[in-house]
Amino acid sequence: MATSSKTHKMIRKMVRELCRDKIAELAKEADKTKVYPQALHEVFVDAGLFVIRVPEAYGGVEMDYTSSVIVVEELARVDGTCANTVAHHHAGLCSFMKGANPAQKDRYLPKIGKGDYMVGFALTEPNAGSDAFSLQTTATLEGEDYILNGNKCFVSNSGLTDLYVVFSTLNPELRRDGITAFLVERDTPGFTVGKAESKMGFRASPTCELVFDNVRVSKENLLGEAGKGWQLVHQSLTETRVMVAAMGLGMAQGAMEAAVAYAKDREQFGTSIINFQGISFMLADMAIQVELARALVYNIAEKVDRGEKNLHYYASIAKCAASDIAMKVTTDAVQVLGGYGYTEDYPVEKLMRDAKATQIIEGTNQVQRIQIARQLSKIY
Ligand SMILES: Cc1cc2nc3c(=O)[nH]c(=O)nc-3n(C[C@H](O)[C@H](O)[C@H](O)COP(=O)(O)OP(=O)(O)OC[C@H]3O[C@@H](n4cnc5c(N)ncnc54)[C@H](O)[C@@H]3O)c2cc1C
């Protein structure tokens, strides 16, 4: 669906004000405690951030893809945990919307539409990260049910999530053609949330192991077709990679703004440090990279909205470029702030820690380059 640029401006303003008034302080504290606070969750729920792109008939807010990218960018401008929480809910939701049959939509969309029901995306396993065809979580048909056994790891929003989209395999030897997605509710017997990672960034976003010990799910919980789960992964990653690109853009923007403000204010040798060419050129390079990332991210978000061809290729380009830019700009921002940049008194060290995750999540940047290179020869 198309959304006018007036609406886009309104959404940006709304989320920016929300970040300033209600999110920034809570998020800063949560980064220190490494706990996702209920108060922050309630801000997201009240603002409807978990029902973006859910059909209005079910209580959602139907908006175009570009709008959801704006939301993630604005959240990331102040905090990675917040952006990751919303973006990974949308990763699960995206797989659900693409794979669910009418009965599954009738069953779950009314709950999701209430705004507090979260969906998770569980693909990664201890021995299957970049090599996702090597999944070892098995799904064995037994009568009318499937029995799931295995472990997932690094799953964002673990514990907070109500419904997990779990990618398993019917037979590990089938690799891609064995991958099958299931809907697993949080209280399903045999399913537990395991060890939580203690992380460099996104510190208040729970990233945990999921354990499946003879988890019995009905055939009705099969999402999409048996053996066709990879299509769902592929389609979902196309969308969520652009969201990760938006995270990178937001972090770079936030770091650049902090660096400019500090450079104008801080005096050394009798003048503001922004007057030193060494600093001003760093700031100019930050601005160039931020605007490059912005042009790229929104160009590709609009391609997603228009349903253009080769979206996977463009999504990898956006993800790779914007996350590399985020890492460079946030690192340089710490440098501009000198010793103070290295302290928790200023926001740039957190943005730098958060930015590192954007080069890894939704497929590492090495994997993006492999995919871009493979598709290049098909496209040109
Ligand atoms: C904060 C966070 C949140 C996450 N959230 C989720 C989530 O919600 N759901 C989910 O399913 N997963 C999630 N992940 C997992 C993430 O998608 C994986 O970490 C990522 O895909 C990389 O897998 P890996 O960590 O096993 O690294 P590996 O695949 O082991 O890679 C290790 C290194 O080898 C490189 N490498 C691997 N293969 C190649 C190759 N062929 N050529 C060149 N280099 C290669 C990689 O680029 C990397 O540098 C999350 C991860 C983090 C850190």
C-alpha cells in the first residue's frame, strides 16, 4: 500500500518525539542493567509499534514498508535494543504473514492486533549460522502431529515472545529442501527458553537459546508447506535486511549529531574543536556517509513497496553498506569526543557497540557480499 510522504514525515516526527520524551532515558538505563524494562515495553505497546503492518481488520496499523523502516531508523538513532526489539518482532511477523493460511491468520492475528503479542524468528542454531541449510532441529511426523527436537540460539526477544516461527528440518540430509517452519506458542510443553547471551551491544534485548525437547505441535502449526521453509526465510530476510540497514542509518545519524554538537561546544587551544580541519573533515565524511546510507535505504525500501525485481540483491546491498557505514561513523564519533566519547556519559560509545551487531545480524556482511556477488552474474 502506498503512504504519502506527508504521512512519512508525520511518522518520523511521532517516533522522534517518543524517543526524546519516553524512550531515551529508559533505554540508557536498560543498557546498564541489561534488562528489558516493562516500562519500555509499555511505551512500544501504547505507540502501536508491534502492530505496524498488521491488517486494520485485526486492530493493526496498515502502512507501507517504508513507514516501518522510518520507525526502525528513528529508534536506532537513540538505541539499538529498541530498534532490534521492534525489527525482530517484524521479522517473525513477516514470516507469519507470508506463510500463514487463512485459519492461522484467524487464530493469531486478533491476538497480534491487540498490540502486546510478540512474534519471534528462530532460525540460527549452534552449528548452523551462516550455513543455514545445516539446520539440525528436527521435525518428525507422528500421526497428525510433528515432534520437534533440537536447539536454537541467538533468538532476539526470547522470553518476551508469544509465538515463535521455528525453522526445523524434516531430514538434515535434504538441506534446503528439508527446511520446514512451525508456529510454536511460548507455553508449549517441552519448549523452554535457555541461556541468555551477555552481549557487547543491544544489551537489554534478550538474545537466548531455545530448547525443543519432544515438542509436539499439530499439523495445523505447519507454516507454509513442508520442505518449503527456505522460501519463507528468504522472503523474510529480504525485508528484515532493509530494516537492519535502517538501524545502521539511525545509529550513524545519532552518532553524527552527537559528534557535531560536541565539536561545536568543546574548546581546545582557545577555539572550538570543530574549527580544526582534522575534526571538521571527519564530520564532513560522517555527513557524506549518512546521506549515502539514507539515499540507499529509502531507495530500496521504496523498491520493496513497489514489489520490484531482485529485491534480495538490493536488500543485501543496503544491509551491508549501511551497517559498514554505521560502524565507521559511530567509531569516528567516539574519536571526535576524545576521552569523553569512551565514557558512558555520552551516547556514542553505546551507538558504536550497537552498530557492531548490524554487521552480523540477519546474515553477516561477508555472507551479504557472497550473495551480492552470486546475484551480480545473474542480473548483469
Ligand atoms: C544480537 C543478535 C541478535 C540475533 N537475533 C537473531 C534472531 O532473532 N533469530 C535468529 O535466527 N538469529 C539471530 N541472530 C543470529 C545471527 O543471524 C547469526 O549470528 C549470524 O547469521 C551469523 O551466524 P554465526 O553467528 O553462527 O556465525 P558463523 O556463521 O559461524 O560465522 C563466523 C564468521 O565466519 C564468516 N563466514 C561464515 N561463512 C562464510 C563464508 N562462506 N565465506 C566467508 N566468511 C564466512 C562470517 O561472516 C563470520 O565472520 C542474532 C545474532 C545477534 C548477535
